Amino acid sequence: SQLPAREQVLIERRRQSLGSAYRLFYEQPLHVVRAEDVWLYDPDGNAYLDVYNNVASVGHSHPRVVAAIAQQAATLNTHTRYLGDGIVDYAERLLATFPAETSQVMFTCTGSEANDLALRLAWNATGGKGLIVSSHAYHGVTSSVAECSPAFGDGVPLGVHVRTVPPPDSYRQGPDAGKRFVEGVQAAIADLQRHGIQPAALLVDTLFTSDGVYPEPVGCLARAAEVIRAAGGLFIADEVQAGFARSGSHFWGFQRHGVVPDIVTMGKPMGNGHPIAGVVARPQIIDAFGSRVRYFNTFGGNAVSCAAGMAVLDVIRDEQLQQNALETGAYLKAGFEALAARHELIGDVRGAGFFLGVEMVRDRASKAPASVETARIVNALRQRRILISATGPAGNILKVRPQLVFAREHADMLLGALDEVLAAG
Ligand code: PMP
């Protein structure tokens, strides 16, 4: 349908002033002016159910986070070169969610910067340069992490020191998926070595979200970590997507696999929209870096960011949001499975907690990706004021990633709308 004149003008001004690198969601882009809880509002006051925004993870404009930011901004906002209580209080609270071995944290402003710092830590600690990532991974926008983010496609060539491995695709590979993933890591290590490149790290999103959401089989990341360590490299868990209680059963995605990483990166939901991100690592890795390098990040770990981060942890605890991700996530997954029993297009439903992938296929025998149909579903749901997107190299997997405060009534709205859209064909 035709965009209103107001939005057409905004799109044109945006193109003029921001240039061509940005992309909008949906055939009919959505203009939003405010948000609350799981709802986004357009200028006419219409509410849209947000099933996709994992940044405002404890709910859009959560009053406790807003108050913490405002109060700290009105009191003091300085950086890490002064002594302050807030950063240390927050570091200790955050680290309490981690295994004892990963006991130090450094703060950045974005997930990209966190991964960039993780690579510097790994290169420094191992003396190697080689990186292994999954075949459709996204790790961010700095030069170092863009060149190990195959999701960018041909426009951003991979570094000569980067190798890719297929994700553990439990839908197509069945119970062998974990074994095949580990064999892929082994092959990538061998290829790096054959080219005279010493492996520095295996870097993976612990839910393989950009690859298409592959939470199973649990344990394969533990075996992959053993393999990379045996080759002198480190295991880096990118928790930008999976972290902060999203997987329901655990606070961090790597914990589902029973592995202790050498380095963990995090961002997105950490400040509920305020830009704070970080790197947690074993202290010997940080020591090896800190003894040689001075690290100062002007905004990373500033007092307001730490107040936001602390409020997010408080809300997750006090509102029992990990439990909600577990319970309502299971309810939602069962709902998709019930839809799969009635709609041939749904080939697979997988996920953990509030991170689900609903894979659409042309037919269930060939499992050929139903990419065009998935794009149509995403846009049809947007017309019904439900906001979702798709993932995977073929864009045929609905990425269901609601806020941690998503309730059963919201799940029912989503499931009912998807049912109607699928029935309409
Ligand atoms: N890692 C993963 C797994 C991500 O999904 C993203 C962002 N989509 C990043 C890193 C980069 O984070 P940021 O956009 O905050 O730089």
C-alpha cells in the first residue's frame, strides 16, 4: 500500500542526509515516535507488537532504567580515569553471573567494539592471527570484525586469516550436527596451518543467530573449544544476541553448552538501549594485554552506562525475566509447533527461551528454503502491526526474539496472526 506523504518526505530527507548505506525494515517502512513495554507507536497512536527488538530487552523505556540513567546523568558522568564506585559495583555484579574462571571485564560502547577488543586480546595472548567463524556469522562493523563477518556478503571480503565453518544445522544434519561442526573446526584449523597461519580463536555466536538460529546440539561448543585450544587458540563466545537471560535456561548462551569460554563479548540488551557493551575474560588474558597496552575508551564504562547496566540486571532479577523467557518461550515454541502441524510451509521450529527460529520450506522432503514466502509473511505481519524479521543466508527463517517481558497474551497475538497469514497463503 501507498506510504503517507509524511513518511515519503521523511524517507527522502533521510536519503539526502544519511546517504545510501542504511536500510529500513519492511516494504512499508514503519515510522515510530514512542515505545513502552512490548509496544512501538506510530505518529497516529497505533500500537505495534515488537517481537524482534532484543535491545530494549526488559521492555521499551523501562521506568527503572530510565530513572537510573536520568539520576546518574544529573549527578556525575565521567570516564574510567577517575575513581568511581559505579563501574566497580557494576563489574562485580556482572561478573557474579559468570563462571569463576572468567573474572575480569572491560567496557566498550558497542558489540562491534567488544569483539574488536576480544580479537586484540586473543591475538596478543596467542601470538596467532587465524580466526574461525561460522559461515554466515555477523560480529560487527569495525574493520577487524567486519572481515570475519561473512553475513556482509561479497561487499566485504573476509580476511586472509579467516576461515568459516558451517553451523550445526540440526534440521538438515540431525544428531550428527554437533560432530560435523567440530569436524569443520578441525578442518579450518588444518587449513590455517597449511597456509602458515597460527590459529588465534574460534569466535561464535552461541545461538548461531545470523546463520539461522541453531541452539542444538548442546555440548558441541564444548568440544569445539577443546579442539581450538589444542591448536593453541582461544574460544570466544559472542553473547551479543544470546546473553542476558534470553535463552531462558541460562543467563549466558555458552552455559547451555557446558563450556567455559576464554573470552565472552556482550552488548545489545546490556543497557536496554543505552550503548554499553563489554568483554569478560580470564584474568591472565587481560593481564597479558594490560601489561603491554594502555586501554582508554572515552565512553566505555562511563558512570551513566554503568547505572543503566546495573538497572537492567536489577530488573531481570526482580521481575524474574529469565524464568519468563524459559516459560513463555516454551509456550511460544509449543504454539509454533502446533502451527507446523497445520501449515506445510513450516519445516522446523527450534530455539531456546526467547530466541526461536521458525524455518519456512518449499516442501518438507527437499527442505528447499521458502525465501520469498518468508519475506511476504514478515510484511503481512507488519500490516497486522506485528513486528518480526527473518534470518539465515536464504532469509527463510523467522527470527522470533521478543522482549524478556513478553507475556502469553502477546504470544497468542503473534501465533494467531501468523496462523491467519499462513492460511491466507
Ligand atoms: N555480534 C553479534 C552476534 C551481533 O548480532 C551484533 C549486532 N547485530 C554485533 C556483534 C555487533 O554489535 P553492535 O551493533 O552493537 O556493534
